[in-house]
Amino acid sequence: MIISEKKKQELENIYQSFLHDERILRMKDISMHRGSNCYVHSFKVAKLAIKRALRHKKGNLVTILLAAILHDYYLYDWRIDKSKRRHHMGSHPYVAARNAERDFGIYDSVKKAIQSHMWPVNFTDFPKSKEARIISNADKTIYLKEIVCSKRYKKKREEKYLKRIEFLFDKEK
Ligand SMILES: [Fe+2]
Ligand SMILES: [Fe+2]
């Protein structure tokens, strides 16, 4: 999909406003797979989801961007809060959707995409829209990439990751 410079700028502005939003920055404190954290993970999913949507000419780009950034906005660390551990896998999409609705007033298609991103773990919540399927697939790709990396490189990777998510559309070199 070829998008206009104006549309590109609009998406980049949304991305940047979330990247520096205080409420979103709290996700940095939530550890994730192998040295990643919730903040880095979510923006990596957002970049990949937008890239795929453009490549396959699919979906509403703003919906994809918002749902990707907010898909894991559950705001607790189950590694610290043990009471959350047992049901985390299945319940966190609904917690994230609720928090996102409360803090950012998201619309319905964004909410549905967030809620269904854990399919097939949540077997009955199939991602019905194109946008939801893109989010769910991009999340799985990023998750797999994160878990195959060794913990030994944790620090190096954190710095590298922060650099990589600086912009939605990487500057041409
Ligand atoms: Fe998730
Ligand atoms: Fe995720």
C-alpha cells in the first residue's frame, strides 16, 4: 500500500505521542520475555503490524497502530504480583482493553483487536477483523523472536531495542 506523506506523518505523530506518554512509559517497568519489557515489546509489535499492513494492503492503519501499542497495556507485573500469575495468559487482553478504554477512550474496533490478540489461547475470542488478525500475528512473531535470544545479551539488547523503536518509519540512511 502506498500511503501519502501526510498519512505517514499522521501515523508517526500518533506513534510519537504514545512513545512519550507518561502512562505508556509505565510499561517500561514491566518485564517481558528474556530482557525485553512491555514498552519495547508493544512498539515492536506496532512497527511490524504497520509494516505488514502496508505490504499486504490491509486494514485501517490507525486502528492497527493503536491496538498494537495498547495490546499489552495491562500494567502489572505477574512476576512480582503472584496473584496475577495463574490467569495472566488468558485474562491480560481484557485487562489491557479496559485500561486502554479508561485512559485513552479507544473505539470499539481497537478494543476488539486488543481483546482477541491471545487467540488461540483464548479459543473463543477469534480475531475477526483484518486489523485484529494482523495484531495477533505480529505479536506472535515478536514473542518468538524475543524468546529465542539469550539472557546473556539482555543489557545490550535493551539499548538496541530502544534505538529501534525510536520512529515508526525508520529514517532513510
Ligand atoms: Fe499479550
Ligand atoms: Fe504482546
